[in-house]
Amino acid sequence: MKKTIVIVDDHILIAKALEGIIGNFNDFEVIYVCENGQDLIDKLENNSQIPDFILLDISMPIMNGFETAAWLTKNHPGIKIMALSMQGDDNSVIKMIKNGAKGYLLKNTHPKDLETALTKLNTDGFFYPEWATRIILSSLNNEKGAENTVKISDREKEFLTYTVTELSYKEIADRMCCSPRTVESYRDQLCEKLELKTRVGLAVFAMKNGFA
């Protein structure tokens, strides 16, 4: 069965072109197109089909990509967000990732690379091209030693090792021999301590600081 995608982009010609390109992919299909974040929310709240992935532009009227990503992360955390934008600056990349995007591509990406990125997002849970990875690592390097100034318990460290996996929180709870509620408390405490919002942010922190 093909994985389903919704495109959110206020440039209808671009959105329709993307829809046509993805229509030629073997494992993916576009189920509908939205003009901005509010349009997407309206469709989701009116029982439109919930997609597996969302290709999300950043610069849009009414509700932009940053706001939309944050809303999706809170209300539909199971949907994987791939930012697809003309904006490749450091601030845009970091803000989208902190708001829940699990991938980032520029609109000049070759169709074959888009298909590869979607496949990686599906199998690995995230996809960042080399240039975006450099931005992420640079941002982490510029942080003033959070691992040295924030007290992280042994159980929180153990939880961090699992954030880079595809295990669900329930499966992590089983591995840690505790309840899912306890695992969620580890997540919430770490996000507060490290000023992060998503599991992706925790995973990047874990990899950067040797917890995974």
C-alpha cells in the first residue's frame, strides 16, 4: 500500500507540479493539497483522510510553516513532516526542526532526490541532507555545553539512548521496565531542561553528546 502525502503550499502551480511528480513514485501518493496551515487544519478537523507525510512550505499567508509544524506536532504527532521550502538559512532549518519537522529539502531538489528523501523518512523516521545536517551540528556546537550545565539522571540518559530508534514510547517503556507514563515524564523533563520541543530534538542532542 502506498504511503499518503498532503502538500501544503500557497503556490498552487508548484503544489500541482509536485503532485504530478509524486504521482510517478512507486510507493507514495498525494491525497490532497492545501494552500496554508489553516486550510490543512480545517481539512483534518473535518475528517479528511490523515496522511502519513506532509510536505510543508514555510512562507505562507494566514498560517505559516513554523506555526503549522508546531500545531501538527502537538495534535497529530504520528504525521511525519518534511519541510520543502526555498528558505535554506540556519534559522529556518533549526526552527522547523525544533517545531517537529523530521526532514528538510529545498524546492530546487531533483525529483529523484525527493523520492529518496521520502523513502528515508519512511524507513528511518527522519531525513536531513548533508547541508542541513551541517547546520544542525553547527547549532549544537554553538550551544554552551548544555550537557555540562544540565543535570541529567541515569534513567533520563537511558531514555535518550532510545530516542534515536524507531521504538514507540510504549516499546521504550517495555525496554526500560516502567510504564509509558513514566517514559513520557522523562521526555517532558528533558525537553524542559534542554529547552527542546520534540523527540527529534532530543535525538539530535543524544547523538551529539554521546548518549546514542
